[in-house]
Amino acid sequence: MSAEPPTPASPQATLRQSRTLRWAIGVGVAIMSAIGMVLLFLLTLATNNRALYERNYAWLFGVNVLVALLLLAVLVWVAVRLGVRLRKGRFGSRLLVKLAAIFGLVGLLPGLLIYVVSYQFVTRSIESWFDVKVEGALSAGVNLARVSLDSLAADMATQTRNAGAQLTQVPDAAAGLVLERIRDQLGATDVLLWNASGQALASAGQSRFNLNPERPGAALLRSVRQERATAQIEGLDEVSDPATAQNARVKVLALISSPSVDLLVESRYLQATLPLPPALVANAITVQEANREYQERALARGGLRRMYVGTLTLSLFLAVFGAVLLAVLLGNQLARPLLVLAKGVSEVAAGNLGPKASLQGKDELGGLTRSFALMTEQLADARQAVEQSMGAVDAARANLQTILDNLTAGVIVLDAQGLIRSSNPGATRILRAPMAAHAGRALSEVPGLAEFAAAVQGHFDAFLGNQERHGLGHWQQPFELHASSVGAGQHATSLVARGAELPDATRLLVFDDISEIVSAQRAQAWAEVARRLAHEIRNPLTPIQLSAERLEMKLSGRLPAPDQAILAKSVKTIVDQVDAMKRLVNEFRDYARLPAAELHALNLNTLVAELLHLYGEENAQVPVEAELDPRCPAIAGDAQQLRQVIHNLLQNAQDATEQACTDAAEPMPPVRISTRWSASSRRVRLTVSDCGGGFPAHILQRAFEPYVTTKPRGTGLGLAVVKKIADEHGARIDLSNRTQDDVVCGAQVSLSFAPASAA
């Protein structure tokens, strides 16, 4: 069992599926694009922060690679779909591939160009950052700052040692006032006086409020005893921002010389805290920080290069994949209306004017698809209207053809050269020629119609030449066909033809067979002649006969024997001829006064069997053989008139057979009478055939007219009476010669009757 072909989806279902697919793809692309943008933003933030970048580089790189792979998978899926469509030969596949390639190259080539330029720029610029001169300048700046600070600290130590000389002669108890003066003199923030054991003897400045100031260490004190004064810069290690440089200071510790050389007298130490100039400190910190960062980046230049190149590469991947994907989607959006239009055009070219898909977009291409769909709908409506009109025309043509086919009149359409355009069956029947087989040929080429065609052409020429003067829209003329070429079973045909010109310059010829009408008119005329002759001739016949008999009676016995014999012979001749005239007059009277038939249901076989008793061998010299079909149904007929018909036909057949056999000195074959039921035509056929000499051609065409006979002593009214009775019964009568090897071997008369039920 064969599988049924899948039912094609409707345009609306296909459009809904396409919309759903596009919506899903759009949502996926939007989500991936959003993730990519977030990742790019995070990469940008991480790039500005080396620590943040190094801490999050791994997962940022992994997520970016995942997004890039997803975009690549989408691109591969789209490419596979395009390849499948192209391999299947789907309409518009080449256009989609071309648009995708164009938009892909538009998105890919600029991206690759920018990437190459950016890569070269990044790698070269990073190397240019770490130049030897820059590194030397930064090192010199750091050294300069360090030397400046050291020189400043040494100067402050010298000043503090010189100021400490003021405390040489001052006892510990009075050292406070001197310390205040020294503090003001040095511009110090804090001044302390220490003994050798590290105890504070006096202070000035902020240290006065400190109950337990920080004591110098033993190592520091030993260094002071050796160098007389030391200076330490403090606060620079805690300062990372030049804006907070005011916390930097120099702490100086100087030995106060004693005037006595007594070793038992303790040494004292002057400690002063002096602030450093903020501008100098800020510059030193800036140079130092720049040098530190430079050294760090110089050491990590490979990682820095990898960071920038990685960020650039990931950005390129996202940008290129996104651009190619957008190129494919945009190309599809641009190609979809074109594909819809192209598919619709191909369907219209194939004759399919069904509903076409259209896009609801607001752009010009969407409007074009809607206009095309509307145009297709209008074309479908127009074609439907044309088909309805053509159907109406075909129906009218079929009706006209049916009417023409069932017309008894003949119809022929001719062109100006006399060529047959069309004809109906009536023309074939009347003209006795297969007119349909001669379509496209001249009417004069039809066998037997040359004279008729010439006469028709002449009448058309005369009519068209004098149409305005003629007044009527047609011409009419009677014709006689087959008058000189009547063969066996044929008779002359009387026509009345009418011709007219059609709107397309063709010519219409309509003609009717009026042979029956002419024959009926002749029969009616002969009936009138017979009635008048019977009336005019019958009146003088009786006086003539009586006068002749009276003359014989008066002269009988008064004349000599020879004269008496002549008289008797003459009177007998007159009486015999008068009797013959009376019989002739009676036949005329019977033909003229044939009563109307009274039709009743009767069995034709029974009627024939009854009449055959009168034609036995003892009653007739020519035998009669019967062949009766028992299937024959009853017919509607007048028994008396049908007896007369059968008598006339049998007597004519016997006379013809006897005359032919006597002339040829041959034995007399039987006359045959038969009945037959035709189921196809539903008619009962009565046939009488003889073996006589047949009918001559000039007699055959007028055999049913009165006084047309082949008998030497016949009146010619027998077949005329038969024809008249047949017409009264609605029967068809046919007269023809019987032939064998193209030699006439007798005649045959047939009458076909309708069954009583049909009648």
C-alpha cells in the first residue's frame, strides 16, 4: 500500500512557523549579545585595574570563549541550513548565500583590519613604553629626590647641633626656656632634651603633652656620640599620595658638648623634629611611585601584552561573530521579501493564482509583497470571471451546437472564398455528403455539389454587390439537387436555400429539404385533377354506352350479315372502352376521395397472414413467400387501408416479376414479403421485394406521383395511393432497386411503422 503524499502546509501556517523561528532566534541572539556586552564592559574595567584583571582573567576569558563558541555554533547552524537549502535546490538559496557572504565580508574584513592594526599598535606601543632613556630618567629622578632629602636632613642636623650649643651652660632645670627658643629658631615642631640614660629632661612643643615620649635607642645614642649628630627622615614610607606629604619629617638627634672634662658629668642629647618642605616631599614621592610602577610594569610587560592582546582578541571574536550573525539575519530579513516575491512570481508563472504570502512589515519591501498578494488576488478574481464568462460562452456554444445538430434544416458557414468553416448534421443528411469531412475545403469540391456551390456563390456575389439596393438582409432561392444523377435508392432533392453575411465577414447558408412538401403539393394537385376528371368524364359515359346498345338493338336484323357483324363488333368495342373508362374514373375517384385513416391497434403479422390466402399457388402464377418476425408488436393502423397497401405492393411485385421472367424466358421466382422488429430504432418494418427489372432512374425519383408507372396498361395510381396511406399512418416509405454485383435484380418497397404504444 503506497503512502499518501504529505499535505502541503497552508501559507498562513508556514508564515506562523517562520515568525516563531525568527522570534526564537532573535531572543537567543539578544541574550548572547547582552552577555557579550556585559563581558566586554567587565573586560574594560579589569583592563584598567591590573590586580582585578589578574584576579578575574581566567573566568572572564572562559565566559568570553563560551559566548564566542555559542555564536560560532549559531553561525555553523545557519551555514548548514543554507547548504541544505542549496543542495535541495530550494528557490532563493543562492540569493541567501550571496547576501550572507556580502554582509559577512562587510562585517569581517573591517574587523580583521582593525584587529591587525590594533595588534601592531598595542605590541609596538607597549615596547615603546619601556625605553632605556625613560628608565634612566626615572632612576635619576629618584636619586635626585633621595640626595635632596639627605642634604636637607644633614643641614637640619648641623643646625640642630649648632643650636644645642646654647644648652652647654644651662642646667637641666632651666632648659625649658632655652628649648622654646631653639624650637622657634629651628622652626621645629617638637624639641626634647635627653640625658645619657634616655630620660627626658625638658621638652618644647607637642612633646610637652606626651607623658611617655618615644626614647632613642642605645644604638642611636652610641651613633650620636660618635658622629655628634644624626638625622632620620620619617613619614615617607607611609605616604603614597603626594597630597598627604605634610606628614613627612626629619628627626635630628645631636650631642650637647659639656664645658667640663669631668667624665662623671652625664652627656645630654638634643632631639628636634623638623618638618620637610611639602613640595619637595610630593615631588620625591611622585618620582618614586612612577619609578616603582615603571619597574613593576617592566617586569610584567609580557603579562601586560597578553592582557591587552587577549582583551582585543576576545573583543574581536565577539564583534566579528556578532557582525557575521547580524549580517546573516539582516541578509535573511532583506532576502525574505525578495524570496516571497520570487516564489509568488514562479507560482503565478506556473498558473497558480491562489492566496500568496505577504509580510506585515512597514518597509517598502513588505509593502511590495502585500501589493503583489493583492495583485495576485485580483488576477485570480479576473481569471475566475473570465472562466465564468468562458463557461457561459461554452455553454451557449454547446447549446447552439445542440440546436444546430438537432435542426432538420442544413446550416453551412462559408468564408469569402467559399471554403467550408463548419456544418451541422442536417446539411450532411440533406446534401447526402459527409460535410464534416470536407471542413476547410471548398463547397465546390464536395462530390455532386459543384453546380449547387457555383449557384450559391453567384447568389452571394449578387447579394453582396447590391446589398444596399436589395433592402433585405438575406437572399432566398429554390434548388433541385441530384436531378440528373439519381441512383438506386435515391431520388431528387428539392431545396430552398437562404444566404446572409455574418459580422465576421463569413457567410451563412441555411437550406431546407422541401421534397416532401413538393410531393404533397403534387399529390394534392393530382387529387384535384382526379376529382374533376372523374366528375367530367363519368357523366357522358353512360349515355354513350346506352346509345351504342340502342343502336345495335334498332339495327339488329335489318342489316346484311357482314354489316351486322361489323355493327356488333363496333358496339362491343364501345361498351368495353366505356367500361374501361368507368374503371379509370372509379380509380380517380378512389384516389381523390381516399377517406382518413381510422387508426387502431392491430397485429401486422396477422393481417399479412390473412391476405396470403388470396395469393396461393391456385390463385397466382407468381408465388408469394412470407417471413414474419414474431417479435413485432402491435402497430396503430387502419386494417382496410393497410390491406389495400399490401394488395397493391404484392400485385405490382407479381406483375414486375412476371414481365421480367416472360421477357427472359426464365422460371418465375417468388415474391417475398417480410416483417421485422428493430429494437434499436423501435420500428416495425414491412418489406415487399420482387425479382423484376427494377425502376429506371427517371421513374425512381417520381415513383410515388400519380400516372407514373412502368406497366404498359397501368394507371400509375398504385404507389401514389400507397404513399398517401403511408402518410396517413405516419409511416416512412422507401423505394429502391435491388442490385447484385452492380446489376439491378429487382425492386423493393419498405414501410416502417411505430408501435401502437409509441403512436
